[in-house]
Amino acid sequence: MVTIAGMYSFERAWGSFGSATGQMNGPQALAVNAQGLVYVADAGNNRIQIFDSMGQYNGEFGDSLLNQPWDIAIEDSFVYVATNGNQNIYEFTLSGTFLSKISLPSNTLFPQIGVDSNFNVYAVASANSGQILVYNKSGVQSQMLNISTSICGNVDLLGTTLFAYSTSDSLILARSLANGKQDTIPLGFGSVPIDIAGDSSHIFVLNRPTPNKGIVSTYNKELEFIGKWGGNISYIQVSSIAADLNGHIYILDEDNQKISQFRKAN
């Protein structure tokens, strides 16, 4: 077992190119539910695939509805999927039963979403537009948040903190939904933020300092930098990161069609 920077060690990887069970075609995002199941937005195959923590196939759904699923978020017992092909956000149960749909603006490209504990959905409808659209549980747009255009291409929700960032910047904005306080996280010159995940005590920023290297920057809940790991693992195109409640980190490589699992080192 190889320990990465004394922080996380590689456990396993799975996935290959194709449309068969367990294969992927340009996967864009992943998320993990409270039971440790991994949900993957398999964009090229227009479906969500589910795997257990050992990489075993556990089902799929959405192929009759989804057109290029581009981002995915899980809150409580619900799965939210944003599609790039038909500009919608779909709500499903954890087992894949369709519940509702939100229509995004028709000019939406590469939508990114986050969901808070009240089931409000935050969506970046157009990269670097400077605007985050907020929809309530009923699917009605309730507000619009204006964020600096230079750091508003992606959005994630961890607890009551909204993170906005762009792949054209080396900076992440963190805004508290409770009191409106804003902080910024500088990643350093040349680092490109790709995705954010978190567990009970840490925040993980997947960034791409060079085209084929995936680096994970780790912070505590006070946004204080702890360290980096993963720099000696080569990827083609990292696209997403997720964390479960059992100390596992998952990194998605969309060009390798592969999910890599890491575990916190002793």
C-alpha cells in the first residue's frame, strides 16, 4: 500500500471505457450517500451508476430521462442531477425513482449544483456568469446570488457554507449561508480548482496544477490549510472528488473512465 504524503493511501480503482454494466463514457461527477454508496454521473451513457465502496456495481438509473448528466449532489435521501444536454435538474430517490424536475435557463452550459439541508438547490447555470440561481424544494427560483464573475463557474455546499470557484482562477470563495460572512481560499499560482468535498472535520479541494496530475489540498473547517497529497498519482483529466463517512476519498478521472479510492493513513 502506498501512502501519499503521509495523509491518504491508495486502496483500489475501478472502471473502463464502454457502455456495459460498470463501464463509463466521459463521467463528469460523483457523490457518496450516508451508506457509502458511490453515485457517478456517467455523461456519455446518459445514466447514473451506483457502486459500493469495494467498486462493485450496485445498479443504475435515469437513462430514459437524463441527457448528459453533468453534476450530481446528494442530500439526505434524495439525489439531484443536473444535465448539460437538456438543461434540467432532476430529483430522484436514492434508488433512482424520479420525483421532480427543475428547468434551467435554455442557454445553460455545463451546469454545476449544490444542495443545502433544507433542500434548496444552488445552480451555476452559465460558467463565469457571476450568478448562482437558488431554487426551493418546490422547484421555484427563490433568489439569485451575485458572485464575482472571476470565481463563479462551480458551486458546492458543505453544511452551511457555499463554495464558489472557477477553473480559470486559483481562488475559492467561501460564503456562510448562516451569516453571510465571506472568506477566500488562495490555492497558489498555477493551481486550478476542479471540485470540493468534505467530511466531518476536513475540506478537500481537488485541483489540477499540471494537466495530468491530481492534487488534493486539505483544510480544516476553519479553512486553515493542512497539507497536500496525490501529486505523485498521474491522471489524464480529474473531474470530481467525494468523501464518505468512513474515511474514504474518491477521485474521478473522466478520460481514464476510472474511480480511485483512497483511505486515511494511520
